[in-house]
Amino acid sequence: MTDLWFWLSFGVLLALLLIYDLGVLHRRPHEVHFREALWQSAFWILLALMFNAAVYAWRGPRSGLEFLTAYLIEKSLSVDNIFVFIMIFQFFRVPRAYQHRVLFWGVLGALVMRAFFILTGIRLLEWFHWMTYVFGAFLIFTAIKLVRDQGKEIDPMANPIIRWLRQVLPFRTEYEGPRFVLRHEGSYFFTPLFLTLLVVEFTDLVFAIDSIPAVLAVSRDVFIVYTSNAFAILGLRALYFVVAGFMLLFAYLSYGLAAILLFVGLKMLIADIYHVPVTWSLAFIAATLAVSLLASLWKVPESALAVEVADPEGREATTSKNL
């Protein structure tokens, strides 16, 4: 009964937040400036911490610590996602006024996909214990790949599924406001904004394969894993515009994320020998994030940082010439 009450409360809260976000805050497409994004990001983080306090009070200290640890993992990994999203928006030359719309619908798709991956991952771990070692080894491989691919450029059109969709679906090369689909001379066409949304969704699918095993190393509780994922994803849109305006601050974040994934992967591999307490995991993740951010801040000259905040993405275009 307690779990059902929690699920219903979370479902209602999630629906109200999404309606408020799209129907009130962003009813009219507009460019999200750095200060607005900073306040919105702080709001989403505060909301997640308030929910965390409710979980701690009603489900106990263990569930509360598991939620906080899982949320930190997802939140930190989502910053790495944002770097890719910035490249995608630059590649398709998406006007800043329409970027929030793409991210909003991307979040809805991510919430559905994450639910599927979480349920599948938990069932696999319940049915096949050896999958713990597979997930652990995969996270270590991901950590190594993250360091190895540091600074590597990403081509969104390299995805074979995206290339195939572009061939079979009718696309226009010009943006038509915030619309994904438009009618022209009696026929329906997809806009570059829709293609951008597809690339964002496929990108999140890839990141989910990395992040879900990391969170499952912290908790096997479906409610804890999904809600921590959901709150991290809900704050992704606001965080995107913060990071886009402050990119140089995260120069060493990828190394910190690699260290976290390596730690979580090793934790899964030694789970049958030694159980790492949740408090240790939380302390390590928080300390690693703090060190990587401080190192990044120490590296960046003040003059370069001022330029980055002033013009994070350069001049915008209203036509995507990469189609």
C-alpha cells in the first residue's frame, strides 16, 4: 500500500510538472537565457532534494541515501549527455528559441525508455546473477572509452537508423517555427526540428545503456531507481542551458565521470566478496565531482570564461544545411 501511494503521488507530481513546464513556462517559444536557466536548474535540484527528504522520512534512511546516490550519478552523467546535445544543436543549427521544445519532447521519450531499461535490468539481475559481472565489466569498459574518446567530435548523421529515416521520410531543409511536422501543397513533411529530436532520442538511448547499470549498482528498488532517473532527466533541460553558457567550467568532468563509472563497475564485480556501503559510494561520488569541477575552474582563465558565457554557441541560423 505504501509503494502504491508513493507511485501515485509521484505520477501526479510528474504530470503537473510537465504540464506547468510546457503549458506555462514555455507556452511561447523563446530563447532561454543563462540567468533563467540557472534559476530553473536550482528549482529542479531543490525539488529533487525535497522528494529525497520525503523518501528518507517515509521509507527510511537506506532508501533516502540510495535515492541521493542514484540521483547524483544520473545528474553527473547527464552533464556528459548535454555536451553531446550541444554538438547536435550546433550541427543542425537549431535556433535557441526552439531548443527547449526539442529537449522537452526528448525528456518525455527518455522517461518511457528509462522505465523499460530499468525494469529489464532489474529482471535480468534477479534471474541471472552473473549479469552483475557483465554490467560491472561494461561500466569499466565505458569508463575507459570515456577517457579515450575525450574531445572526439560526434557526427549525428553517422547513425545508420537516422540515415535510413532521412531517406524514407519526406523532410524539408528549412525550419518552420517550432513545428515538427507541416503541410505543404497537400503533403505532410517533417522539419529539421523533428530530425533533431530523433537524434536526441537515439543519443539518450545510448546513454541509458551506460547509466542504468550504474544506478542498479546502488539500488535494485524500482521506485528508487526510476524516480532518481526521472528527477535527473526533468532537470536536464534547464541544466542544458546552464552548461551551454558555462561549458569551460566542465573541462575535467569527463575524467571525474570515468572515475565514478570505474568505481561503480568495480563495486559490482566485488559485490559477492564485499558490499560497499551506500554512504561510501555517496562520499566517493560527491568528492570526485567536487574535485573534477574545482580542477576545471582552476584551469580556466577568467577572460576565457567571460567570453564563453557571453556567446556560448555563436550566431544562429534558421536553416539547417546539414540535411
